[in-house]
Amino acid sequence: MITIKEKIAYGLGDTASNIIFQSVMMFLMLYYTDVMGLNPAVVGTMFLVVRIMDAITDPLMGTLADNTRTKHGQFRPYLLWLALPFAIISVLAFTVPDLPPSGKVVYAYVTYGLLMLAYTAINIPYCALAGVLSDNPKERVSIQSYRFVFGMLGGLIVAGLTLPLTEWLGQGDQAKGYQLAMLAMSTLGFVLFILCFFGTKERVASHEQHGFSKKLFVALIKNDQWRVLCGAALSLLTGQVLRLTLAVYYVKYFLQREDLVSLFITLGVLGSMIGCAVAEPLSRYFCKVKLYIGLQFTAAVICALSYFIGPQDVYLAFAAFIVWKFLTDTATPLLWAKMADTIDYGEVKSGIRTTGLVYSSIIFFIKLGIALGGALAGWFLAYFDYQNGVPQTDATLHGIVVTFTLVSSLGSFGVALIMLKYRLNNEKLDEIHQHLTLNKDTHALP
């Protein structure tokens, strides 16, 4: 039985991760277009191009973590080793260099690439750590619920403090303000990663060491439930990031309430935190698979119906966004608990436990979704002729609304359809868990 104290310590790691993750989703596009002055189409393309390297780095990092053996365990040491480099690179990514426009594009490519590489190196071991804290499927949902409540706390810090800190620290200089705000938040993230390292303990040991072998990847590919989660993660994050990236533009230009941007995003994160908190109790009374599909479908409907909200309906726009965030993030801990379940399922099928590789590969599709969502946001802004710092045309405003609502809703609709193929329900998981407990040397399910 894992103590509440340890669950909180694990959750603090996601607070640290989300300080960067949410900064990228909420503000990096705005920072590149409105502070660095980059073309949104160029930024969108950069988001996608940089993610190509994840096809190599993510599985390599997962396999490296699976083969790590230290006195502190397999995954925990990476929190200690990489917390400081991650913090430093985060500040560099939000620093405007004194360079010509072409030089700024190169600088953005390099620093964003390093930021995502550092995120890979620390976040994959952190995510895999959840799979070795406990082998109990119900405890895993609890662990993920704590994780995402505290993860959303990181999002709350970013949503509520980024713009006020930027204004206060910058004193009229946005570039300086963003840099100093990120310095403050990265320092906090460094401390939280260290607390996560010292407050957790690995319990589920992998008795096999895997090299970078074909056998390892074949075992992964044959895991059909892993493939379902990869597709769901890609669809989910593409839609979510597209919507979250455009949220600032939606409030600033369509609702014409730039003064409410921070409040809009902050209340959305509060909805997310409540959703993460109720995920565990809901999972006790409903099938996790059916619950997840229902939440995604309802979120998609809410998102699509938001198209009919007018610029004068500010309260209704707030309510729709908060409800959407509540629904999507009630589902989030359920998705991450399923990742650990697919590891058990894969071990039964192949006899090989690939904890790091499963997490790293699904995280690759998550980050690919982030890249696609960010890229689509940039491309749509450019297509609808968005111009920084000036009143937008009616066509541009309509394009922002269509993308923020109807296009974004396709992500959750896609997830609901993909997850119809997921079959690791509670009964199947009980069977798998009993098999792993009673038949340590036999891996094929009848």
C-alpha cells in the first residue's frame, strides 16, 4: 500500500513537468508570434519538424531507462540528474536573442529542440516510475489521480502567473518579462523534481535487462492494446493542444477581452484539477473503458457546440471552456493508468516487460500530437491571415472560432472511436494480474 505522502511526492514531479508542458501549450505560440515576431506558419512548421527527432529519441530513452540499474532504481535517478539542465534550457527557450529575423528562427529551432530533448530525457523516466510504484491496478488509478491533480497545479501556476509575472518583472519589456518569469518557474520546477526523487520508492522490479534488440521492439509491436493507446494519445493531444493554443487568441480577439485571458485559462485549469480529483472515485463505480469513452465523446460535443457562442456571451464561453477542461482531464488519469495496464498485458503475451519502452513510445505519440496541434494552430492562423498587434478581420476571427471549436472537437471524437477497440476492462485486468502473480514463469494467456 502506497502512502498518501508518497503519492503527493510523485505528483510534485508532474507539477514540475507541467510548468514547461503547459507553458508550451498555452503561451509558446503567442511568445514566438507576438514577442519574437516570427511568422505563425514558420512556428507551426517548426513545432512539427522538431518532433521528428522524437521518433528516435523517445524509444532510445525508454530502452535506456529499461536498462538502467543504480542503487536508486531504474527511473528515479533521472529526476536527480536532469532537473537542473531542464530548468536552464527552459529559460533559454523563452529568451529573445539580439539577432536578425533569420537568426531568431534558427535560435528558436535550436532551443525548442533542446527543450523537447530535455523534456524527453526527464519525463519518460518520470512517467515510467508510476508503473513500478505499485503493481495493483486500482492503486495505479489512485497514483495517476494524485499525479494529475498536482500536474494541473503546475498548469494553474502557469495559467495564473505567466502573464502577470511577465508584466511585473518586465516593466513594459515583454521579452525580459517572459525570460524572468520562466526563470522563476523553472527554479520552482527544479526543487519539485528533487522532492519527487527523495519522496518515492520503486517496488516493481524488472528482472530482465534488455538490450537495443529487435526482440524487444517486436514484443512491443505485437501489443495490440498498446497500439490502441498510441492512436488515442495522438488524436487526443492534437485536438487539445490546437484548442489550448488558440484559447489566448480566442479571448483576446474574438471575445475582445484581453484583460480576461489569464482568468479564462486559470479557471480552465481549475476545472481540470477537479476532473483529475474525481477520476478515481468515478472509476470505482464505472468501467474505466466505458467511462473514458463517454467523457471524450461528451467533451467533443461541448467543444463543437461552442461554435454557436457569440462574442457577447462571455460567461457562456467561460462555462463551456471550464466544462470541456473538466471532462477531458477527468479522463486523463484513466488514460495513464491504462498505460501501466498494457505493460502487464504485454508481459503476459510475450514474457518481456518493457516499462520504459511502452511509456516512451506512447509519450512519443503524445508529443507528436502536441506538435501537430501546435503546427495546425500556426498554419490555421497564417491561413486566416492573422496579423500581430492589429484588429483582426471578420474572416480571421471566424477562422479562429471555427478552429477553436469545430476543428478541435475532432480530436476527442477520434479518441472515442479509437478506444472502442480497447478491451482491457476490469475483468480482463483481474485475470492478467492473477496470472502474473501466480505464474511467474508462464506468460501466455489461455
